[in-house]
Amino acid sequence: MTDKVAAIDLGTNTARLLIATQDPYQQVQLKRIITRLGGGFTRATGLSDEAQERSLAALKEFAADMASHGVVRVRAVATSAVRDAKNGAAFCQRVLEQTGIALEVIDGNEEAMLTLRGVASILDRKDEDLAVFDVGGGSTEYTLATARQPLFSRSLPIGVVRLTEGKVGVVEMEDKIRRELRAFGAELSQAGLAERFSRATLVGTAGTATTLAAIDLGMTDYDYKKVNNHTLPLAKVEEMFNRLLPLTPHERLQVPGLEPGREDLIIAGILVVLTTMREFGFPTFKVSDSGLLEGLILGVHAAP
């Protein structure tokens, strides 16, 4: 039997597949496809037909990749868009019937815990207090952890697709983010953890954070090893925001490090980063390429 295992993260904006060997761990294949599953989402109908078709096409491709590598153990999860969708269960059934992939819809708390596991696997100083935030398409998860164990976690409805499609401009997006973060801060205070959160090392994971690192490093060819543990000061994030904001989405694609498919979402993403840093007084944040997907793969057991 093969010792290769796989993990799939079907997010609101991006579908990702990781195939790896275990003992020792070695990445075999990593694939990312921007499907914008949350695009055109409505409370009345849920996931749009077009978004479902894009995501089904990506998952069919992933199924073929896993078959070619002989993978028999996989954990596949869906996050914000599917768990919030009226037709989420029907979509998961379509995925199972058409691809053989059994999607598990996880809640925000489990998403945050899995992300923490993945982040901690690569950090250079992983046992100190960490304030981890994972900016997704539909939601952003925040976790305060110490010695790689979670102390407090919340999932907030401030994902980049949700903000970009749901708000008319930067002022409205920033207002929504600030209100959610202040409510989160109040919960931290009630738990007696506000000061500890603000003094922790802020770590950002997922597409917005890694894109900011790639832009800062001027990457034309993405290298996750250089992105991991890259630290960005608040002033540098503000500088990138001011650089990108006046550009059209097409013009942003000319910026080295900006992945196609994020050109219209990056402004909302940077706003989440900036507002998080400002509201809690973080002078810098550290970037982790590893997150939910790696957290998943670390928990998948190879076939005997």
C-alpha cells in the first residue's frame, strides 16, 4: 500500500490539494486553484451554480491527481462558504457523486485549531504566545495560543470575498472589520486575555498574508521557504496598501508577487491585516505559508 496521504481544503476563494509522504514527511504535490466558491453567494440560494461548477472541476482534477499517486487516505474539508450555504449539503453530495471525495464541513473553531497545528509546524519560535489569524474568503479565524495549545479562538465574518462583494468601498469594509474586531476584543477582555493577545507574536497565514510577503520579497516565482517566518512591519503593510489601492485590478497583476485571482480581493485582505494590527497594537506580523492544509495532512494516517 502507498504511504502517500492527501488533504484538501475547499475554501471560499481557493481550492487546495496537498499530497505528501509521512515518516519522514515530504511534500509530493501541492496544487492551488482559485475557484471563488463564495462568488455570487446569497443567503436566499447559497452557492451559485457557476461557483459550484468551478469548484467541482477543481475537485475532479484533485481526484485524478490523487489516483495517479495511489493515494487512498485523504481528509477533505470545506469551510465558510459551504457551512453558511443553504445548499451546502446538496453541494457536498454532488461532490461525492462526481468525484468520490467526501467533503467534511468544519466549523470555525476546528478550522482555527487545524490552522494552529499547521502554523506551529514551521515557526522558528513556536512555543511562545501566538496570536494567529487566518484571512479566508468567507471568514477570518483568530486564535490565541501558548506552547502550541489554543487558549481562545473565534471565527469572524470578515473574509475577503464576503467583504469585497458585500461592501461598496474601502470605508464600508474597514468599518465592518473594525466593528467585528472590537467585539472580539471585548470578548478577550471578558476572558482576561486582551493584554496577553496584544503582547503575543502576531502570525498571519493563508493567501493575503503570503501574498504580502511575496510582494515584499519581489517574488516572480513563489518560494514558500522564503515566505515562512518572513516578518512585515506595520509601516510596510501600509505602504503596500497605498501602492495597490489606486491601481485597477489589471494593473495590480503587474506587481511581482500578486497571484492572479487575488487582484480584486487583496485590498479587503490588507484591510483585515492593517485593522488587526492597529486595533491591537501589533508593530509587526510574521507570515506562515503553512496553515489549515498542513494541519490537516499532519492528522491523516497512511494506509497500513
